[in-house]
Amino acid sequence: MLRCTVLVLILLTIAKIGWTREKFTIQLNEGNAVGAVLKAEPFVKIYDGYYFFGRESLNWYAAYEKCRELDSELVTFETDQEFDVVAAYLMANESRENYWTSGNDLAQTGQHKWFSSGQRISTLRWAVNQPDNAGQREHCIHLGYIYGDSKKFELNDRPCSQDGNSLFKYICEAPKLETISIVVWK
Ligand SMILES: [Ca+2]
Ligand SMILES: [Ca+2]
């Protein structure tokens, strides 16, 4: 009799679980999927990224620290399209300054990677003959008008620190946005 009662209870429990539907569902989407109003300051929206243009001239490490203070990192150009839209923004604002990116080959000379992602740098935006690791001491990557006759922004490697001619402005990039949607039965 006891065994029979337990069996009935188990069957009832299974049946109850089977009837219970989830009360809510959580869904993650890339970007601002619902067009929410965002307060992005001090970051500026350019295409689908958010950037901050630091105005102090710093070595690469100090620039990285400044970005971390904003919960961001030095800019990483995952695509040349991203490089182009940021460069176009700077040109539209008539800037010909130098700006640090997250790129470097500090871990292994000649293996240039984006520090924020660890991904290899594959770009067609290097200036002619760069990166050249001039003087065997250029391990951090910036964008700027590299040569006297340069007509556009390009990438170059320069000493990360301990060089008075490598104190540059910097671009921080905010983390990618995600939208969390919670759908509730009511
Ligand atoms: Ca990026
Ligand atoms: Ca160089």
C-alpha cells in the first residue's frame, strides 16, 4: 500500500512539473535592440561603437590606465571599416594628432595583437614600411599622420614609454552593448 502511495505521489509530481510552464524567459541581443535612450557621456557614438578621445599626451601604459578608469580599454580596430569610421570622425574634427590604440607586440616581438582581445592584428591600414620596430624599441601602436607628406590616418609602432616623442593622445572604446530582454507571462 505504501509503495503504491509513493508511486502515485511520484506520478503526480511528474505530471505537475509537466504542466508547469516557465514564468519568464530571458533573451540576450547584441546592441541596443530596443532603441533605449542611453546616456553615453563621455563617450561619443560613431557608427555602432562608443569612443572617448583623451586629450592628454601620455605614454601607452598611462593611456591604458585612463581608459580603465572609464571602464573601457584603448581602442581595438576589429575591422578596417571601424578604423575608417573613427579616422573619418577625427578628420571631420580637423584633428591630425597621434592617438594610442590597444595594439602592441609586447608579449612577443613581431606578433602584433590587440591587447583588449588578444587577437592578431590583420589590417591594411599600416603606414608604408610599418611596423618597423625602429631601434628595436617600438612595441606599441598608434594612429596618426605618420610621415610629413601623409594625407590620412594610418598605423605605426612607437616606443610604449620612456620616449619624449611618444607621448600621444588616446582613444578609449567602451565595451559592446547588449540588450537583456525579460519576457514575462502575466
Ligand atoms: Ca572595436
Ligand atoms: Ca615605427
